[in-house]
Amino acid sequence: MKYKFIILAALLLVLSAFQVLSQDYWLRVPSPTERILTKCAFVDSVYGWAAGDSGTIINTTNSGASWQLQNSGVQNYNIDDIFFLNRRLGWALANDYLFIGSIVLQTTNGGLNWSESRFPDSNYVVTNIYYTDSLAGYATGFSGRIYRTTNGGNNWIECVIDTAGCPYLYGFPKHRVSFINSTTGFLCGGKYDIVGAVWRTTNAGVNWSTYCLTPEPLFDIKVINENKIISSGGDFEFGAITTTTWNNTASWKYLNIGLFGVARDLAFRTEKEVWMPLSFAQAWAVHLDSCNQDIPWISVPAPDSTAVYAAKFLSPSLGFAFGSYGAILKYNTAVIGITPGSTIVPNRSSLGQNYPNPFNPSTNISYYLAKGDYVNITLYDITGKRIKVFVEGYRPAGYNNFKFLNYGLASGVYIYKIDAGNFSESKKMVLLK
């Protein structure tokens, strides 16, 4: 009888552990769009916005109980960034990348109406915007320059970048702006397969110093306190990365966290628990000890094979994330925290959305296999005509990556399909020349 009790207790322990590992940490909620959502902005626990493909902007005024579409006035271009200073005043950026330059959208009534203007330097692609008050703002993007305004965007002044530490870095993209007060701010960016960097200003953006830190670009940066700063990023081949300073930029420590995907956002649920959406990898990286590099990151699958790009916690029990096909995810309040030592992995195969998208000349297609199998990837045009079959051969279980190169194809919409044993799935991608 004693041994039966021990066996029963062991079985209950195993079942309990399984339930913990299979918890739904995020729940999908109704969305007013099927467009991909890549950026979000919240000013408090009640008002928030998300933005993405084809000029899409959505917002909530009731803590995410419902979301509504807003009319940005933009239809043909993606919203590359969105920022709100308060419930009333906000900005967004869109780009056609070819002819008219960057489009600056501004609202003074919470997004009910958006006015449109052109960024004065039409040769420069602005993809990130940030304001410390209604007059002082900052804009940057792909060409590496940093601009500031002191009159609400009526005029923009180019900032001075000190490149002594990284003389070749001036023209590299800059991806995220963050200020901790009116004078001290940070930028992160870089270029694939070359470098990831952080820039800092202590005089309201007039001058910026440069720190070359990682072998891959950085996409988000968070200031935890006056000494501790963390930045995240990565690439398609080597996975997600972080770099952290504990002594106010005097020194930085780089870490490849060992998980597939690119970490495009940092969302702190608590002071210690950090969630990083891994975009096309359709998963999260979670840390339980304030990004202490002696503690490993945990992999958590995103629900419904969602590619998650942006996330924000407004309190330990209220958080939102946004991603592919208009996905809005709400943190499951029935689950608080993750058990240390968890190793959570997806239990079914899935095909990721290619990134970048649109693309030229190449893009990356990620896929997850629940078990090892032989893989074919087939390319079709929009009419369904088969163009080419790429024989990948046998691929192991887990996350895999396929790099697609433009083989002289014309601009347009294409469909890529994966076949691996009984698993088959397809998605659309856009080639722009």
C-alpha cells in the first residue's frame, strides 16, 4: 500500500508539472483587423494603440476590453512607429520608401483624427519617433541620422553623433528611442552580420555618443534604473541576443540567449520577470531574474502560432501583445508567473511569416517541426502558378530557417508553402524592387 501511494504521488506530480508547462499564458482576444500589428503604445492602463500593415491603427479606451480601428488616412504604406505622449497627443510614421519620403502623422484628439505632413528631408527614411514633451521630439531611422525638434515638429535639426568608438557606424539603422528624463536618452540599432550599437545623449539630443556592443542589430532598449540598461535584438541565423550594463554604460555584457528568433521588444511584467517576443519564431523568451546573465532564458510558445512583434505590461496582471494576422493577445490573469526551470516548447508544427516583408533582395522563412521530417518549400505566384520547389531535405525537430533569394522575380505578391510529412501550410509574402 505504501508503494502504491508513492507511485500515485509521483504520477500526480508529473501531471501537475505537465499542466504548468502547458498553461496558456496569453489568450487571443477579438481584433478589428487581420493586418499584421508590429508596434504598440500605451499611456496608462486604460488607453492604448497598436499599428502596422497598410496604415492600420487600432486603439482601446477601456483597458483592452474592446479595440476599434482608427482612420490614419494612410492605406498603401505600413505604420513603422507610433508614439503617444498622453491620451490626446500622438504621432505615427509611414514610408513609401521610393518617391515621397517619410509621412509624419499627428493627432491631438487620441487618434480620432490624424493630420499628415512630410518629413523635411525627403532623402531620409524616418522609422522611429519619440517626444519628451509636446515640443521636444526625436526622429531617426534607416539612414543613421538623428534629428530633434524643439517646436513640436515644425522644424527638425540634425544631431551630432560622436563616432570615435565606431567610425564606420554613422549610416547604420537606428531602431528605438527611449528617454529617462528631458536630457538623457538612448537609441539602439545596427546592421545584420556587422554590429549592434547603443547611442546615448545627456544634453537633450544635441550630441550622441556611440557604443559598439554586439555582432547583430539591437531593436529595443529599456532603462531599468540610472545604472541598469538592457537592449535586445538578434538575427535569423544565430537567434535572439541581449546586452546589459549595470554601471551606467561604463561596461556592457553581451549574451546570445540560445533561442531562435529576433527579440524586437522588451516587456517587464514585474521588476524581475521579462517577456521578449521573438517575432517570426512564434515564441517568447522569458527571464525570471531581471536579465541576470547567469540565469537561462525560457522558451514559451505563442498561441495559435502567432508571430508576436510588440508587447507591453501595464501591471503584473494586465498585459497586451500584438502580431500576425491582427493578433491581439491578452495576458492570462489565471496564470501569474512561470515556474523557474520550465522548458516549454510547441507541440505542433507551424510555418512562420517571412521577415522582412516586404523584402528585396532576400527574406527569411522560419518554421517549427514537431518531429524531424523531409521538407519541401514551394513558391507560387498570386494566380497559383507554381514557380519553384526548394528541396530542403531532412530537417530536425525544432526551429529551422530557410533563406529565400530573389531569383529575378518581378515585384508582387507571392505564396510560399511548406510540406513536411503530414504537415502543410502556406503564407503570403511581398517582393518590392
